Amino acid sequence: MRQSGLHDGVMTPIFAKPGFYAYFSTACDKVRADLGPVDLRIIKIIFEEFYFHWRDLKRAEREILSKREREVRVAMVGEKSNAEIAATLGISEHTVDAYVRRCLSQLDVSSQSQAVLQFFGGGAYRMRVRDKH
């Protein structure tokens, strides 16, 4: 970290799947006297908790949303308009609108904002599980 010109920070390895690690990290380019070892440990714990909530949400989401619906939701999180989503995915705006409506229905939310909050909140809104029958 110091070789990169960074002084204080936390890097948390996350075991994503066999043979693959991802990392959450935060670093400062100056010494932060207000961040002691306890503060950095708290940040590390928050990263770990975020990962576990995110992982659980992803598992639940895979059962609920199709691959294309997940792509549209990620684009919504990126604050893209329906026209931008359509251009990115190579589909019509009308089709994007249909995916957005299905997404909202299946996630049991009433707006794109709620879908985005659910994405970031690790399931802050209750998610329905699709019937397997």
C-alpha cells in the first residue's frame, strides 16, 4: 500500500468461489490521525457484513430474476435511462420497459428507486421467492 503512495487503509479479502478472491478496500493518501486501529477494524467488519448481505441477496435474486432482468436492474443501479439501457443491451426501449415492470413486480417493489435501494441494502425490502411448482 505504501508503495502506491497510500498510508492508511483496510483491505478485506473475500472468498468468492473456489480459487477466486475478491477484495473490499479503502485507503487514504495521507495519514489519518482520526482513524485508529479500532476504526479500521470497524471498517473491515462493515466490509465483511456488506459482502455476506450482498452474497445472500445475489443468491435470492438468482431465484427471482432472469439473467436479462438482472442486467436491467444493474443498469438501473448505474442510473441509466431506459434509452441508455436499451442501447447497451441491444434491445428496444419498449422491451426495457417490460423488463423494468417485471423486475419491480418480482421484487415486490413499486419503483425503480426501491429496486435500487433493495440492491444496495442487501434485501432491505422483502423479496418473494418464485414458486418452484
